[in-house]
Amino acid sequence: MNRSLFFYIAIMTFFLLESCNVKKFIPEGEYLYTGSEVEYIKEGEVRDFNEVRGRLNSLLPEPNSTFLGQRIGLWAHYKGSQEKPGFINRFLKNRLGEEPVYLSDISATRTEQLLVNRMENMGYFFGRTSSEVIRKDQFAEIEFKAYLPSPYLIGNVQIDRDSLPIEKEMKALLEEADIKSGDRFDLQKLQAERIRIDNELKTRGYYNFNSDYLIFEADSSGDEAKKIDLFLRLKNEAPSSGIIPYRINEIKIFPNYSVLEDGGKLDTTIINDKKYIQGNKVFKPHLLDEYILIQPGDTYSSTQSRLTRNRLSGIGNYRYVNVRFSELDSIAEDGYGKLDGNIYLSPVTRRALRAELQGLSKSNNFAGPGLQVSLQNRNLWNGGEVLNLSAKIAYETQIAAGERQGLNSLELGLKADLIFPRVIFPIPISERFSYSVPKTKMSLGAEYLNRGDLYRLYSYLASYGYFWNQNRFVYHEINPISISFVNMTNASPEFEAILDGNPFLRNSFEQQFIAGINYTFNYNQMVDAHRTHSIFVGTTIDIAGNGLNLITRTFGEDPSTFFGLNYAQYARGDVDFRYYWKIDSNNTIATRLFGGLGIPYGNSVSLPFVKQYFAGGPNSIRAFRIRSLGPGTYRPEQFDIGSFFDQAGDIRLEGNIEYRFPIVSVLKGALFLDAGNIWLQNENEALPGGTFSSQWYKELAVGTGFGARIDIDFFVIRFDIATPIRRPYLPENERWGNTFDIGSSEWRRENLIFNFAIGYPF
């Protein structure tokens, strides 16, 4: 970087930092509170110190937020609070401003009391705290000291009495508790245990039970010092209706519920002792009955009720699903109460039309408009069936092409999906998934791609399969039938010359009849937003050609063709592992490891082009343009129309790490590091250096950068800028980058890659 540019950047940085200086706005006599720290002094054997420290630190008063050491939100508040702030300052105050937190707003004594109380809740009785205010100029911080003695431990844990049926249930449940003799006393664990027992009792018929009916009594008068015996009992004020089990008496279902309907004028159909009440038949009762797990005569279970609600919601035809129970006055001779169940279902609008205008911009300088129109018909034949029809048209052309000239494409597509909210199979299958009912999906589609003066592709696809959620975390999808056929026509002499020079590329385009089976498994802990540590594991297995090969061999036909068509044979699988560390509510470290392998065999020497792996782009290694990386150490001698198609492989390895942090309001920031590459399974003379070998780790590309994200919870707009720091296609001793010249337009063009995308990369 030249000295003059460095000087200008330094001056601009100085004025930026100075402009955000809030010291001059602090009123006289006030001190801006800048935060607190706690020094922990162990006066005994402290258990679970990291947990204790985290829970105590969470009680400290929060100061104004900072970004790169600057209080931008506070500065925006001050600027917008002036006598005549102007439109911009008022806008910044409303969008970014934060009320100042002064020392006078903070009570150190109150915080000390909270710390002592929390210490006692965690078993550290007779702990002490102290505090000291440190003032400097017009800023102040508070230093706390927490003195931690040895904690009290739990002795015996038992039921106070077990004469009632519910107390016998409580005794059995307590044996499974996460509270054991010798553990540190922790009030939070006792509260969690009460809630656990409450939830379990509700699955065993105790409809009216409440965790507030339970109390743990502590006794520290035993022989051992610092030991607390715990006795669990029902409170005396627990009502009789709360400690008896209930049984289901009658169930009514309203498949087309409206508060305006007169229930007395509706038709009633009885299926399996349940009453289906509706005027206009919007859902066939015998089909709806498959989703309802609660039955007349069953003992009440909150789990069965919740799963029934989940299954009905999973149909996709109902805006509201409400399962209600009402008590009857009579009690059965065996001591059970009686409940009537009513299930109210409010359908969504049956038909929906949606049009979406898209603007496409890729990091390989392709851009263009697109239009997608979709029509949806829910509950097609009154059995929850959903028909989705979609059509799209998109055009893209390469802007700022440089050496690449004349690349553009026109894409047209039409697709139909028919989804049945149940298993459709030639042989009747009784589904056994209590969490959700598997859905059957049938798809047909066709696409047309005109790649300028190079070639045209006609694509046809059909699939038949099932998908379902096993529980909150696990998702399955299997397609026993997956067929696609792609026919390339009108190949120009120029493109034919490219294919002639690269037989593997020709094979990947020509072997486009694909018939096989694929399976997807996802395990996702991100559905629990409160988790500190979360993982996601996604796997996909795709196998094609074996069935066709068996058929042709069985009937003595040419095993390399099926009805005269060359078909692909391959096995392909990949694993996507992600780990998220939520440092606090605003800061997260997200990581991803991806590994994919495709093995062509039999009729195929390479994977079909649509099944190959690519690297580079906004959701991959962001320091390299989309599909421009690899395979291996290969790089085209020049970037022309031929090189655009070559960057594909049979193997992909990739790793990413990203630190996500807040800037102001909905604007988030990120620092990231990406590494990876793609390789070929078999040697390709047209792509030297592209074959996978034991030296693969020396051929990894590495890039880093930063990003800005507008995150409004349900929608994320992402801007990332990255630069490569390791290029695998350079000579081995020159692959790590060692220059940084942001003042050079040529350097910026080659080394700064801008990515725009919707959603997070992983």
C-alpha cells in the first residue's frame, strides 16, 4: 500500500473515531457506566465454578453497547437529542439510538444483594460480596468481589409420604430425578425437577396437576455438616381435582370450524367412536381419523394430546388446531375424573397464487432478471392433498466480462408437485410414527436452458417418495423413484471443440439419463434457540443405474443402454456437519465441515454434470468466484467460454468458521475463514492436477473476509467481501498470499470478491 493512501485512510479513521466520541455529550456531574467485573475469591472447595461464574456474571448491569470500541448507538442518541438535530440525526436516533446508562442509574448495593441471593440458590450459603467504583474522567466502572465458601451438598432425597396413588407415581418418578445424594444444592435444579414431575404426571392422567402443588422441604439438621436432606411432598392446599387421574369420555371433531356456524345444524359422522361434525364436507372423516391419537376410554395424556395437535397441524391445511378438554362433574367408581375432548380445526384459504420477481447477481459477474409464478391448491380431494404448480423464466448475461465474451442464458421451467399427507403405497401400510405422519410426494417437471450460442438443454424429471419428521430434531426423506433425462441439442462448433478437448466433460453432458434412489437424513438441534452448543448433521445418499442394469441383464439386453438410451451409474454421498457455539444472546461462532464423494462406475467414467460438486461462491469458499475453484491445482490457461464448464469434481472437502456479532439494531457483522477444494476420482488429461491424491491437504484453497447482514429474524440479506490467502493453483511454494495493495485497482479486481445472498451461508 502506498504511503499517501495509508495517510488518507489513517486520517479518515481518526475523524470517524472522533465523530463517535461521546465524552463531550455526558452531562456535568454524571459518569457514563462502562461495565462491571467480578473477582472470585474461593474460601473453600468450589464446585462447578464455570457454571457459578456464568450465572453470577449474568446479574451484572449492562452498559451501552460498543462496536470496535465505539458507542455508536449512544452517539446516535446524543446527536438526535440536540435542540435542532436535523432529519438524519433524528433517523439515526430512532433506528440506532440507545439511552445512556449512567453510574447514577446503577445500584451497586442492589447488585451485591442479587449476587448473594444467587450464591445461596446455588448452595453457597454465607457467601459475601463487596464492591468498589472506579472513576476516570467522565467514565466509571464497578469492581465486585465475591467470596465463595464450600457449598452445601444434598443428602437423602425422598418422598415425605406415599399413601395416595399420585404419591406412588411421584415416588417412582423421583427415582429417575437428576438430583442425587452428594450433588451441590441448587434451587434451579429443584425447580426443574418439580416441572419434570408435573409434565410426567400429566402424561399419566393427572389433567389438573400443577408444579405449584409440589414442594421440596429441606432439613440441614443431620449429623453431617453442610448436608441438606430433601423431602418432596404435596402442598396441603392442593385441590382434590388436581391429584386424581382423568379418563376421556367423548371426542368431537369440527373439521371446518367457524364461530358463526350453528353446531346443531351440522351433520355428524361417527368413526371409531369419535364424532366428526361439519356442514360442507371439507375433509373426509375416515382420512382425518388417522391423525388423531386420543381415543374415548383412554387415560388422559398430555403427550397424546400434543402429538395429535402436531399431526393435524402437519397436514398443512389448517391455520388453527385447537384441542380442548372440559371436565364433567361426575367421577367414576374407580376414582377417575371424566373429560370431554373437542378438536376445532380452522382451514386455511384453499387456493393461493404467488408471483415473485427476482434479480440475480453472481460472483462470476452473471446478472439478470427472473420471474417465478406458483399456484397452490390445498385439500384438492378433501383428504389434505396439496397440488403445487410453478413456472419460471430467467435470463442472465455476463457483465464486466473481461476475457469472457458473449455468455448468456435463458431458462424456462414448469413443475408440478402432488403431496398426500399419508403413505401412498401399492400395499397398505399402517404408519407407526407418532410424532408426524409421513407424506407422499409425486413430482413432474420440465426445463429448457438456452446457453446463448453454445448449446440447448431439455430436462425432464419425475420422482416419487416420502418425507417426515421423526421428532423435533430428525427429518427423513426417501425417493425410491428418481428419474431425470437431459438432452443436449444445437451444440455449436465452438462448444463441440471444448467437449472434444475434454472427454470427461463430454461424458458428463451425454450421460444424462439418471434413474435411481436417494435418501436424506437431517439432525438439527437449532430448533432449540436457547442452546449454548448446537449441532446439525445432514447426510445424503444417491445411487443410480443399478436397477436399470439389473433389468437389462435379466432380459438379455445391452447392459449399457435402456431402451436405446445411455444411462448413468454412480454412487454419491455427502455429510454436512455444523457446530454452533452461542457465546451469549448476540455473539455466535458457527462452524461447518462438508465432505462429499461421488463414484462413477459401470457405464460411467464421470458423474453427470448435474450431480458433480462445485466450489466457490456465496455459500462455499467466498474468496473465489462461484464454480471457479479446482479441481485440485488445475486452473484454465485463460478464462474463456470453455473454462466456465470445467470447474467441477467428484470429491468435495470444505471447512468454514464464522464469528457473528451485532453492530447496531438489525445490522449484524461477521468475520469468517473458509477452506476447501474439489477433486476428480479419475485422471483427466484435460484437467491436469485435478485428481485426488494423498497430498490433498496441500491443495486446499483458503480465503477470509468480513460481512454485513441485515437480520430481521425471518429474513436475512447478506453482503460478504472476501480475499484469497491461499491459491492452490499456484506453484507450491507460492500458494500463500503475501501482498496487500488495496490502493491498486488491479489488485482489488483480482483479490476482492463481493458476494450478495439471501440467508446465512450455514
